[in-house]
Amino acid sequence: MRFIIFFICIPLVYSELHEFITTYTGMNEQTTAGIPEFISVTTLDGHQIDYYDSNIKKLIPKQDWMKDYASKDMWKEDTEIREGVQQIYKNNIHVLKQRFNQSDGVHTYQRMYGCEWDDETGYSQGVDQYGYDGEDFISLDLKEDRYITSVPQGIPTVEKWNNNRALFIFLKQYYDYECVYWLKEFLKLRKEVPRIAGTL
């Protein structure tokens, strides 16, 4: 008996999940090591694309392909946003120190937000998480349209934010559309940069 073997060629399609994330870190005072009170870092697929801190008070592009974008009016707006967030964080840390019954020492308040997008399926999802002193504090559940917390100190904030339905309309718009739009725009900018021969 002879067997006939058929080879079927199926083209392989690889999808890639892209991430566009901004992380804000605020501290209640400048440390002795000279670390600024507020730092903002944005990454695209794990690579840093911009940087801002309260010492330099400038938003700096961290990739060559970001320099053209940094010359546009949007860059000024992005810088002003970080200046505003810097002041909000200073106030929030003061409130959190009271909630956690803390007085002395350096304390940190962080937010990591952004989105993920699959370039093959079009699937996207938002990410919005807050931390205090390196521990989970509050996170956004976009499927349920609500914030959740695992610590009692987060309950007053969660109740306040969850009662603001206009906030969720804005967040849904941002994470479903605006964030994904900018992720795609930055991917295009990155792609337009000529690759150096021999790089992988």
C-alpha cells in the first residue's frame, strides 16, 4: 500500500499587540538623591518616546522619529498637560498621606494609563491603574464602567469617581478611539524612519 502525502501551504499571518502607555510618578518631596517630585514617561511597545520631570519642566522626545512631532503645537499642549498633572499629584499625595495616617518620609503616587491594540484583529483595550507607595490602589474596569480598589483608603475616591457618569463617557471615548488613534499615529511615525542596514 502506498501513501500519498499532500503538503498544504497555509500562509502564516502574525498579529502584533501594540502598547501605548504613559506613567506618571509623583513624590511628596524631592529626594536626597535628586529624584524630581514628578516624572512622566510615555512608551510605545516598551520603548520610551518622551520624558518630562518637575526639575526640567520640559517634555523631551526620546526617539529621533519623535523630534518632528515635538516641533508641532500638540507638543506644547502635551507639556502643559504634564505641568497641570504635576500640581494635581502634589495635592493628591497630601490627601493620601492623611488617609493612610502618614507623616514623615517619601511617598509615591503613580498612574499608568494607555491602551493596547492588535494590528491584525483590531482588538483594543484601555489600561488605567493607580498605585500608592508601590502597592495597587485603584484601577479602572472598563467592562463594568467602574473603578475598583482593594484598600479601604481608596473607597472615598472610587465612590466619587463612580458617581461621575460624565467621566466614564469621556474615558470610554478616550480609550476606545483617541488613545488607539495616537498609538497608530506614533506607529506610522516610527515606521517612516529609514532602517539602518543590518539591523534586525
